[in-house]
Amino acid sequence: MNPFPDDIFTEPEDVDPDGLANLGPLRRLAGVWEGRKGVDVNPKADGPEQREYVERIVMRPIDPQANGPQLFYGLRYHVRVIAVGEETTFHDQVGYWLYEPATGLILQSLAIPRGQTALAGGAATDTGIVVKATRGDTQHGISSTAFLEHAFRTDSYQLEITFHDDDSWSYVSDTMLAVRGQEGLFQHRDRNTLTRVAEPMGNPLMRRESGLDL
């Protein structure tokens, strides 16, 4: 059964412009976060390598977004990760977290500067959020360069976020890789706990209405 309306053009009326107030489960992610106990397990030619890392994540509310009758509230985010003892960024990621109040759908779009993008989908749980993407899925899928498809093919991605009572949150990210020359799939796992270091700003529309600079 088709869950979508026949009218695919008319946008909702009387949309609340306050993005921060309408984020639903994403509200607890809004702000600036840092974590200093990250652990990354990644594939190497002679076996898995484990690295510790520090991380900074900035999540800013955006104005409400509509696809005809479909309405999203969301966060624009930037992740920067540095391995302990190093100066250069070893993981840089940008994208959007989106929440659809009408259905409870949560989406995470992500892009990394190694030629890979993904759109993961899921929902809130009793304790956090879980989103997933699978290679070849046209709804919640993964797109990679020809080299990554050849050497480090990503078959699936899952991110599980757990909220804690002290206003922190943690995550476990599992990416299943088919590494050329190695048998089976490699479970590339990242995990960290994030602590808020700055409160969220309002979305651009609300800031403009309040007379603040964008």
C-alpha cells in the first residue's frame, strides 16, 4: 500500500519555524561535542589496527525543510577526528541529521572526503537512535568510488547512539567491509563518548527573527 498522498506538490501550512524545538529525538544531539576516549579498529595488510582518537562534533539546527507534503527538521553537522599523538585529521565527515515528525523517521546523510556518501535510516529507541544503510539499497544506501568498491567495498553501515543521564551520549559505528585479498567481511568499528562543550544555536530563520547575525 502506497503511504504517500496523491498531492505531491502542496507543502504543509503553518510550519513552526523553531527548528530547535521540533527536533524530537535529535534535540539531544544539538550543540558542540567533544570526546577524548575514541577507539577505532580498522583493516591493515597484516591484520586489524586499533587506534585511539579525539573527536569534535558540531551540530547546528537548520530551518524546516519540505519535500512537497513531507516535512523535516534537522541538524547540519561536521565531525573531525584526530588520532592521539598526531596532528592531521584522519576522519572528516559532514552531513545532516533529519527528523520527520509525522512518521518518526530519522535519517543521517554523510559524506567523507575519500569519495563516499551514504543515507542511513532508522528511528529512535527507548535509549537512543539506530540508523542503518546497505550497499545497493536505493532508499538507505551507500555510494563509493571505483577504487573503494575494488579494494574496501562497504556492504553495510550501522550507527547506534545511546543517550546518558548526564547529558552525554555515546556511539558505536559498525561498517562491514569486503577487503580485497582477505576472506569474509571485516567489522570496522568506531566508538566514543561525547560531552557537550557548547549549547546549540537557533536555526537561521529563528536567529534572523531575533535580530541576531546569521
